[in-house]
Amino acid sequence: MSKTIRVGFIGCGGIFNGKHAPGMAQQVEKGGVELVAFCDLIEERAQAAAEKYGTPDAKVYTDYKELLADPTIDCVHVLTPNVAHSEISVAALEAGKNVLCEKPMAATIEDAQRMLDARDRTGKMLTIGYQYRHFPVNATAKAVIDEGWIGDVYYAEACYLRRRGVPTWGVFTDKSKQGGGPLIDIGTHCLDLTLWMMNNYDIDYVVGTSFEKLGRTLHGQAEQGQCNYMGDPDVWNADTYEVEDSAFGHIKMKNGAVINLKASWAINGSDEWADNEATVTLCGTKGGLDTRTGVVRLNHIVGGQQSTTIVGKKIAGYIPGFSQGPAPISKEHDIWVKANKGEGELFVTAEQAITVTKILASIYKSCQTGKMVKFDENNNPIED
């Protein structure tokens, strides 16, 4: 029988309660997993997490370094604001822990590289929380592509568009803690999906544009339909909004393929156009597909006729704590626990995740300079 995996959490806020805690609680029920340590700057929040999810003797911390000093902890989940991902993940790896860090990998390329270097230096495992890969529609799309139905992909669109949906909780609108707005928060998901489906991580150049048009302008109440926020309207403060409300990137790959990336928290698009959450469109030499309606629509030639085939059934994606209805086992956490037990491989690699960070950082740089960001033969952006 494989050993019991002892797990610690650094950060006990929204993504802890919405995804990681309930997902790992499923693993506890399966056996061989104990949730033994909880750390948060707000001690009451860590204490509440320990009481709800922890073992009877679970420890509570406000200093992550004290948690990492416990030699009995096998792995940690880093669930903090983006700018803290690197420092904490590196420290955890060097303390001998395997690390599941929430997306994005880091707020900067330099920080992400430090994480990758620490993984290589310590020999511990590092993965990033891109759970959308496990949604049924995206898993089906990947299978269709891998079976060769659309051929070589040369054009793609990666979209995560909210017509109105600025998060009010946490520090999402604080640039100093998050590194940006919807591009780094939700655009990261659809970009990860697109690169993964294409199995193409070799970048030629990136161009980006961002807008700060709506984030501070609409102050109406939720029931009036004019608000920008999602969440508690009582904590909404437009005056503290410091990030873009929409951003767009044009990504040219070294093989000539193109990805157009679109991300928004607030944009005046129609309901049919906006509210596309982590959708992908791919066009290839034999066919194309998209996931915009929650199913895979395969566009191909059948019997000499242009045809669209619906592949599979519409099954809602599942994030423990956020999703409605029956609770299937969270694949993200199932894979993570098995990898910690030596029973399988990681599904999201640090090499894949750092490429996402490189692209996002380069889009932000292009937004600031108005210039293209070129990448070198080692897939790194070239400094001016």
C-alpha cells in the first residue's frame, strides 16, 4: 500500500474554498491523503479551513515558512495572489515539498524561471492549476485533434470574454499583487488550452493591446444590469481599479500558425459574443473545431459536402465548490495525488506553464511599448 500523503495549504481564500479544499477532500474520502496544515495571513481564515477540512490535529499558521519547516508534509498547494507564487513555491521546493501552484505560474517571466530552476535543482514536482484541460468538452476537443480530424492547425482563437464580470473579492484589481487584470487572470486559461490542444509552444513574436475603458465607469446596482462587478456589490470600489478591463494578443508561432487571444472582465459585446468562458477555435488543413457552445463542433467535409458534426454530449465542466449538481472526482486533484504517490505523471508541466507566462508578459509589454516582442531560438522574448 502506498504511503499516506500529507498536504499543506498556503492561502485559504476563494480558490482554496472554491476548488482545492473540496477537491482534496474527495481524495481524503478515497483514502491515503491527510490535510494537515493551513496557512493564511488572516489567522481566522486558516483556522476555519482547518476545522472544516483538516485532520483533528491539523496545524494553523500565518507564516508559510513555519509550515514548510514541518518535515512530515509531503506537498503544498500555493494559493496566494500571483506575485507571491514564485517566492513561496521556490521555498516549498527547497524545503523538499512537491508543489501545486495555482494559475498563472507567476506574474513575471523571471519569477516563473526561478520556480522552474528550483524544481530542477531539488528534483521535486511542480505543476500549475490549469483545471480547464479536464473539462469534458476540452478533453474531447483534444482527442479529436490527436486523432487527426483537423490536420495541421494554422489558425486559432483563444477567448475568455465576460460582458460584465470584474471580481470584487480578493485582490484581483490590485496590479501590485496580481500583475494585471483579465489577461493574466482568465486569459491564461484559454491560452493554456489552445497551446495544449495545438501541442505547439514555439513562439515567433507577440503583439498586444489592452484597454481601460469600462472598469471605473459603471456603478449601477446588480439588479439594474449596469454593474461591472461579480460578487458582493458592497465591496466594489471602482476608484481602486488599477488593471485593464480587456486585452487582446496576436501570437505568431515559429511554424507560421497564429493565435488570437481575447480576454475581458468588462466589454460591450453581445451576450452571444461575450460570456465565452475559456473557449477555443481551431482551423486546420483537414477541418476545424470550436467549443463555443459547450460541445465540440467539428467542421469537415463529409461525402463531398461541408458539414458540422457535434462530437459528444454537452456536459458541464466541474470545479469543486463552484459547480452545481453531482460532484464527480476532480481530475486535477486525482492526478496530483497519484503523482505524489508515484502512481502517475503530472498532466500540466512547468515547461508548458512558463510558456503561457512568457506570452502573457510579452503581451503586456507590447501593450506598454506599442511594439512587437520577438522571441529567440530558445523560446525566450528578446530584450530591447
